[in-house]
Amino acid sequence: MTTLIYWFRNDLRLIDNPALLEACHRADRLLPVYIHLPQAQAASVFGFPREGSHRKGFLRESLDDLRAQLRALGSDLLEYAGEPADVFVQLAQVTRADAIYCERIEAPEEIRQSHQILARGISLQEFWQSSMLSPESLPFAAQDMPDMFTQFRKKVEYAGLKFSPPVMAPSQIPALPEFAEIPPIRGSDEVKNSTLKFLGGERSALEHLKQYLARRLPDTYKETRNQLIGQDYSSKFSPWLALGCVSARTIVAQLDAYEQAHGANDGTYWLWFELLWRDYFRFLHFKYGTQLYRVAGLSETPVSKGSAQHFESWRTGSTGKSLVDAGMRELLKTGYLSNRMRQIVASYWIYDLQGDWRLGAAWFESQLIDYDVYSNQGNWLYLAGLGTDPRGGRRFNIAKQEQDHDPLGEYQRLWL
């Protein structure tokens, strides 16, 4: 009898979860678990929590939804807190599990977790499943991909690639193993989501996707995506994508069906285009790995440190630059910020306040409900001119941005 542990990481879903599907096929008994990591609960090296209340609340809702779905299939979700290797040593002993199955995450902390598990003599099977395109489908080896996004995109399009087909949810989940349980943490004691815009979980993600397509919102996406106020100017898929409540492949498969029914247009292409950026930042990790986490990124350029006073004024939205302050207060209040405002406030921190890009990236990690390690690192490196783009950083003219995107001051009045 084969007993497996399934470790949910950033893949809190049943649909299009190849690792879970494979585990269900191979196991006679299966124990689904989620581990709350110590570093997520601790303060960052900069002194503030790495996981703020908005993301904690969204995670809580997502885990509760996943547990409900698993229970409906006769299984369950057990939550633990601690270093994964320590938790799995105990679980492997009491369940006599043969292996752990999980998503592969190609970022330094997650790679270290996997190495620690293997070092304890536990079999670990990892599956890459967070991108729209599979690395195997690329017209080049991932470690040899073009540095420039435009060249990456052109090669993908020339090869006729659009997305890798999603897989179905498992029709049944193997029964739980019988064991003297390590007491799990109580999920219901966690903080609740303080934002009203998003409800965590796979079922909410699929419902959001359904209504987004039904209302024909992809048709106007390219024209509205840089707006600053409202729910419908952008897709708002990112919170669910960040925790894997829905996969990029599921989204694009439904977008492809939408195009078959209603025709392709600039909006549908641009949604795919933005998801390709998301893939690009992921695949860069196969090529550069920990180099992306150096102080100077991929360059040798000295990094400005800024001042604690400047950071505090930026963080709290009290710099005196009203557009920037409005954005930072929206981030504090909701855990969300439009893509346009993310670029504006990041540029102001890096160039106007001469701040350390890593401190800005860490603050986004703490506050964003849709924090994603690949995209967050990639975007901050890109703006700071420390990534793969040879053109250098992107400094925004704040006055021009205000005139272009908030000429009547509506956004500023809303948050100030």
C-alpha cells in the first residue's frame, strides 16, 4: 500500500494541479497538508512583517475553501506550522509515507526547503506547474532563454505557442492514512481578509473568471488597464494566481474559448501578453537563480540606500507628492495597487528618494495581497535597471503620470 503526502504550496486548487493529480493516481492513502512557514510570520530583515494582514486574510479564505472542497471528496486539509523538513520528518514517521509530492518553486527559499527535506532522507517529487507555458514546450532551453522580454515573446510567438493545456481535477482523492495525528494548527483562528474586493479560494477565482468573460470585459482590457479606480479596469486575476487558486493555463484556456466564440482582439491578446510577462519572470529564475537576489541584481551598479525617514514617509503615504501618497495609502488600506501605480510609486522610491530597491520590494511583499516572488523580484529589478534589460531603469516623470492618468485628481481625492 502506497502512502503519500501532498504538500500544497502556491497551488491551492484542484483543477489543473498536475502534481496533485499524479499523487492521487499513485497513492492508496494520501495526506494533504499545508505548512505555515516561520519566515512568513516573522519580521523581515527590514523590521516589518513579511506577510501582512491583507495577504494573511486572503490565504485563510483560500485554505478554508480548499479544505471544504477536499472534505467534499472524502479527504481533508491539515495545517501545520514550522520548517517543512521538521514537519515532514514527523509526518513521515507516523504515516509511514513513501514520498512527498508538491509544486516546484524555483526561488531561493523554496529551493532551500526542498534541499533540507531531501537531506533528511525523505523522497520528494516536485512538479513545475505555475506557468502558462511549460518549460519543455519552449523553443529553447529555459537556461538559454533570451534576456530581453521582446525577444523571448517573438520566439514564443514564432513557434506558435500560446499555452499548455490544463489538466482536470482529480475525480477522487485517496483516503487519509490512519495515524496518531500531529496536532494541526487551528485555521479558524487566523486573521480574516480585511479587503472587500477579493474572496480567497478556487471557487471564488473561477466565479470571478466566469463573470469577467461573461461581461465581455476582455474586449476593453487594453484600453482600460492603466486606469486607477474601480474593479473592472483590469482583470484582477492576480490575487488568485499568486496563491495558485487558479492557474494561468486555466485562465488562458477559457480566454482561448472566448476568442473562438467572440473573436480575438487587442484586449484578449494583451491579457495573454501580460501573462507571458508573468512566465518570463518565472523562467528567468531557471537561467539566473540566486543572482536575481543580489544587492545589485545582475549588474555591478552601486545601490542607493536612502534614509529611514524617507522610507517612512513613502511607506505611509506622506511624502508630499500627492499621487505617490495616494498610491501608498491605497496599498496600506487594501493590499492592492494597480500596475500603473506600482510602477509610479516604485520609481519615486528608487529615483526621487534614492531608496534601496530591495526595501521597496520587501514592503510590497509585506503589503500586497497578490505578492508573487517571481513577479515582485522581476519588476523591481526591471524598474531599478538591475535586471536583464540593457536599457537601464525606468524613471517615471510623476507630473506627467498625474496628467496622463489622474488629470482631474479623482484618484488622489479618493485616497487622500
